[in-house]
Amino acid sequence: MSAELLINVTPAETRVALIEGGNLREVHVEREAKRGIVGNIYKGKISRILPGMQAAFVDIGLEKAAFLHASDIVPHTECVAENEKQQFNVRDISELVRQGQDIVVQVVKDQLVPKGRD
């Protein structure tokens, strides 16, 4: 199956389209005035852990820290035997990360904008 990536860049926006087998599969539009960070990958540092929320804040170098929930952390178990993988189903945030730890994260959602700010 053939695949084409079409890219159109103007000063105001960038448009990217993925065409597979003659069918449009994906379209992405990014406007210069409102650039998003969804999909970006960052090396960050755990700045704060919130055990009651099973979450942590990650400093990724932006104005605000990123929010990371324990359920979004994927343990590295590729080199572990199948019968030993059960022990990696820990969901307590304090057992998954520690303050000051470096971590690689991918943004899946843009930050929330407070009411009245656009």
C-alpha cells in the first residue's frame, strides 16, 4: 500500500495530511497563533507527588508543570518473564516515581485554560 504525506506551510498555519492507498487517513492543522503541544515528547523532572490523587506534577520546561496520573505510567517490562510481570501492576504513585526523578513523557492533552482566558 502506498502512503503519501502532504505538507502545506504558510506563515499563519501548517497543514499535514496522511494519504494511504488513495484514502485520507489523518489531517493535522497547527495555527501559529495557537500552537499546541499534544504529541510532543519531553524529558522532565518530577517536581511534586500527590499521593491522595495518585498523581504527580512534571516540570517539562513550560510555564506550568504537566500533570501525570499513576494509571498513565507504563512500566518497563520488556525484559521480564511473563510470570513475573504481575508484580509490576503497582498503581501507588509513590512506588512508581519519586520527587526529583527524571522521566520521559508524551503530552496527550493540552493544558486547561482558566475561565475568562483564551
